[in-house]
Amino acid sequence: MSSASSSSGVRAALSYCVQQVRNYDYHHYLCLLELPPNVRKSAFALRAFNVETARAMDVASDPRIGLMRLLWWQEAIDKIFSNKLIEHPVAQALASMASQNKASKIWLKRSVEARITDARREPADIPQTMEELERYGEDTMSTILYSTLEASGIKSTAADHAASHIGKASGLALLIKSLPYHASRNRHFSYIPAEIAEKHGLLVNQSGQSEIRMDSREELCNAVFEMASVANAHMQKARALAKTVPREAHPVLLPAVPTQVILDSLSRVQFDVFDPRLAQGVLGVSPLWYQLKLKWFSWRGKY
């Protein structure tokens, strides 16, 4: 393949990545536009990979097909870092990033393996503790931030620690926001940990299996508040590190903003995840307000 055609293929792959992130992860799409141009390509490849793996189970008509897609991605990552050609635009964009030594495969592997483990869970396999959900957020969301920092050439323990907290908060916030969706797919609110569900009287035993009650809105709001409080604590820890985080890392950590928007939107509706206002605009706020908030944080060099 000529260098010209190879370059054209990479551009097409990156264009596909940008479109995927814009279509399916719009709030992070706007975050990535605030990154320096030399970082943006890698960041879009990484977020597009996250879109592919996060949506694998949702777009599949059969859970087994979704699991097969995730297993395919697990193998694809090994091939990408072995310089093997894969006919998939997101894989090609990741391969371009890897060829420039801008990323290692450890974080990508960890991310997809966490999603594979989640995909193999039965609906009644309710997480037992908040620590399990925090670990899932770390494995799926923090890893994308770690990879983006790496692709940016930023080596900072403080930035890594902040990314860890932001990823955990983001993972928890998105799981909370998606509770109605999972309930509609008959997953019995399986992302509310058993320890919190039991504390608020939501855990019941049906035919020897644990399920989450859906008929008590007040208790559900209390459980969601407790989960959101854990996410908010991670946000506070991430921002407490801001003065020690290199300034060039702050744009990479802008996903803290949409996470805070979700938590603020939840607070505004008294943590009722079924309130229709949460589905309006961007994460429950008007698109203009969201973009202005993001621009304000970006302009001030904050996250």
C-alpha cells in the first residue's frame, strides 16, 4: 500500500471515529474539541473505542452476539499492538496511534475485559458493594483518561490520580443515569449495589434470586442519592488535586464537567432517575448552557 493511500485510510478512519463519538457520546465529543490539535486524533480514537465497547451489548439483538463483539475487540487489541492489519476504522485509528508509540495496550485491554465480565453477568447478579461499581468505573472510564494522558505525553502522578477519581465518578454517574434504561430491559436495577438496596428496603428475594424493587420511588431516590454522593466525593478529590496537576493535563480531564452536570441534574430532580427532565438537552441541561459551561472551564484552565 502506498503512503498516500495509507494516509488517506487513516484520515477516513479518524473521520469515522469523530462521527461515532459525536453521534453516541456527544457530551464527550464537545470535551474533545477543547483538546490541542496534536492530541485530538488520539483522543477521538480512544473515545470511539469506548463507544464501540460500551454499545456492544445494547445494539445486539442477542446478548451472545454482543459478547462476541467484545471478545472480538479483546483479540483486536492484541493484533493492533502486533502490527497486524484489521479492517475496522476504529481499530485502524488505534493502530495509527499505537504506531507512533502514543499508547500502550494495557489500559485498552483492561477496559474491554471489564465490559466482558459485565456482559457475562446474569440479571440477578447484583453487585454487592459500591466498591465493585467504583472498580468498574475505574476500569472502563479512568482507563480512557489514562490512555489520553499517555497519548498526550503527560507523565504525572497527580494527573493520574485525578483521572482515577474522575473516571470513577463518571462511571457511577452514567450508571445512575442509565437505571431506567436497564430497568426497561428487565435487568432489575442490577447496578444498585445490594448493600445500598438492602439499606433502603429495595432488595427482595424472588424464587431464590435477589431483585431490586421498582415500586418505591422514595426509597429509590434515597438509594440514588447515596450512590451520587460517592460520585461527588470522587469529584471533590479530583478537584482538590488541581493545583498539583500539570496545566497541560487539565484539558484531558475536562470530562469532569459532564460528570458534574449529571450530578447537578440529579440533585435538581431530587435524585428521581425517572424524571423526564434528565433526558432533555445534554445530560438534563440545555445544549447552549452545557457548551457555555464547558467553554468556561476550558478557558479558565480548570476541570
